[in-house]
Amino acid sequence: VVLVGHSASGLCLTHAIHTFGTKKISSAVFVAAIMLRSGFVTTEDVKI
């Protein structure tokens, strides 16, 4: 699977990569999107 994220959906992309890993996701394309560094969480992540 190749995932593409734009703008704030880069957060979803980062979450998907951490959740499913490279066995399910072969590539992720961030198009003018937010990309969190590894280990960084947002306030929305804490609510989950």
C-alpha cells in the first residue's frame, strides 16, 4: 500500500505507519503535510 497525505492528514499518515508498519505500508508520501518525528505525540493522541 502507498499512502498519500496532504496538510493535516500527515498526522493520520504518521499514525498509520506506526500502527501497521512496513509490512502493510510500502511507501508514504507527505505532500505539504505535517510529519511528526518518531516518539512525538499530540494532544489528540493523548485523548485516545
